[in-house]
Amino acid sequence: MEKEERRRIKREPKYALDNSIVGDSWRMFRIMSEFVDGFDALSAVHLPAVTIYGSARTPVDHPWYTLTERIAYGLALAGYAVITGGGPGLMEAANKGAAEAGGVSIGINISLPHEQVANRYTNFPLHFKYFFVRKVMFMKYSTAFICMPGGFGSMDELFESMTLIQTQRIKPFPIILVGSKFWTGLVDWIRDTMLDKGTINKEDLHLFQIIDDPDDVVRYIKEHVPA
């Protein structure tokens, strides 16, 4: 299965929004079909879903992998579906934990030239070409976000979720940053620079929580998002 997916990714254009490859009119139909397929599939999941973000580059033997797996396992046992980006690393860990608990393990995969091959622990796989379509699925069908340590993609998803809540475009939901050692520097900068310079309000610092213990993460979700 992985070989087939790699061949498909290799055949597709490198840049999804490259106008030299295909005209905008034809691209519109591909975008519409991705929205329709995503809405139809995810609307059939009749469980509250928690999205877990995290690095695709974290190896299996890393403590973050084990931590992510434990959180997803606990959420699945508590009656939540788990959504990830469907790829390797911490996404795989979350899908693995949910699947091994007998839960719904959703992988919303994306075509990338490297590193993003669907992991084998998703029992509800979806596939997208466009990042913005994929992100709509995360936002629309999640009742909480858990942000594990990650790279630019994880930061993008984190800040978009906070922006949408801040601007009242979506209903507020829990956003948990797991791993104080990883997140403290960013949070300090948000407070000491963004807040200090007046680019955000003091209330915006309450859009997220930092939690380290996996049991506390699951407990917080259960308190704020009933299953």
C-alpha cells in the first residue's frame, strides 16, 4: 500500500497550486470534490472527535511518541474519535493509540513530495490534495485540539485554530499544548512580545492550556467536551 501511494504522489505535480500545470477552472472542480467527499465521510462519525497534531519526523522510540500514543488510547477508551493528519511520527502514534483501544482512528492524509505517507493505524482513512480543504475538515469536525511538539505544519494548525476562535469564526473549544519544555519558549514570546506590544489581548492567553501528564490531558477533555 505504501508503494502504491508513493507512486501516486510521484506522478502528481510538485506544486498543488502551480498555474502552469492546470487551469483554475478545472482545479475548482477538484477542490469541490474534496470538500464533498470530506463532508460526507466525516459527518458519518457520530462521536465527538479530538484532533491530535504533531511532528511527522518523531521516531517510534522517542518519548513524545509514547506520550502521544497514551493520550490517544485514553481518549478512545473514553469514547472519543481521534483525528490526525494520517502520516508518520506523532500522527502515527495517535492513530496507533486510538486503534489499539478499539476506537475510531481517523487519518486525514495529504499529498506531499516527501515524508507524508499514510500510516497503517488509521481505520478511517481520508486523502486530500489541498491543505486548506484538509484544514477545514479538522476545524469543522473537531471538538478539541491537542498539540504535541511539531514543526511548521503544527504551528500553522495551532495558530489558525486560535485565530478562528479569537475572531469568533468558530465556537471556542479546548486547545491543549502538551509538553511544557517544548512550548514554554513560544508562550513566553507570545506574552512578552505580542501581548506587550499590544498585538493581542490579555484574554487571548486563555485560548490554550499547557498540560504535561497524559491522564490530565484526557481528564481535561472529558471535563470540557462530554463524550
